Amino acid sequence: MQLALFDFDHTITVCDTYSRFLRRVATPEQRAQAWWRIGPWLLAYRLKLISAERIRRRVTAQVFTGRHAGEITQMAHDYAREHLPEMVRPEMLEQIQWHKAQGHAVAVVSASIDLYLQHWCDAQGLQMICNSLEVQDNRLTGRYADDDCGPRKVARIRTLFDLSQYQRIHAYGDSREDKPMLALAHERWYRGKLVS
């Protein structure tokens, strides 16, 4: 038995789908405040002064705190159906289909959120490990239900899969957060290139 693990943003897709989703669901007021509330954090992230985990936590709180869970869930479903397909790299979809045709277990392991990623993974017949948003009284709190999956991908993988049961593991990623996941694999693909 073999296992294939795929990062989502910038690996399966050509862009960061989470930031695009945030821009779609942000209210006009949130967009107006974004430059001074999030702009400095984005600059610090681009300068590698803060981690991807910290910027995700900040923007997630900014956009989702107090929002109605049902409304955001519907927007996520529409986003998955109408926008995600055009962001997917055809060659990566072919690679996923190849693994499935070989009878391999295939999972998407992402720091994106389940509200839209679940729809896409279900349509492709894939297992999924990702972030979930916390809900209280039908309102989003702006926090993750569990710790941010991004830097904890390996722990989440080990929870879902008994890796000793797989003769060969394949992993595909593009970022520093993916490197521990790639280290689990026999065959590692980083930014589209096979690495040893």
C-alpha cells in the first residue's frame, strides 16, 4: 500500500486560495481597515520577520470574528464550486488521478480551511487534513477549532495514518511548512521538482 500527501496552495494550485477567499468574504469595512490592521503584518511576513502561522492567525481573526457561520459556509461552497477549479494546476490534478488509479491513499494536507477545501476534496475523492474555524452559537470566533495545521502537518498526518502500514510514501509541497511532511516521504516533490 502507498500514500500520497499533497499540499494545496501553490502546490496543487497556482496561487494562495486562502487569501483569495478572505478577500471575497471580507466586508467593505474590513477591506477598508485591512491596510492599517493587516498591512504591517503582511510586510513583516514578506520580510520573513514573522511566520506564516502568525499572519494566518491575524487575518483569520480580522475577517471571521463574529461572522454568521451559515453565511460564510455558503460563500465557501460557492467559492469551491465557481473559483477553485480555475486555480488548480492541470498537471497536479493528473498526478492526483494517477495516484488514485494506482490504488494509493491520497490526502490533501493544507493550512487552508475546510469550509471550501472539503467541497473540493470530496469532489475529487480525497482525504483531507486542514484547518477548521471555531463556531459558537452559529457565529465564527475568528479562531481555529484546533491549533493551526500549517506547522503541525506531520502530527496531523500521523494521527490520521499509521505510516508503518505504507510501503512507499510520496509527498508534494512548496514551502518551509511542507518540509517536515516531505521528510516523511520516500519520494519528495518540492516546487514541482523531485528532490533526494
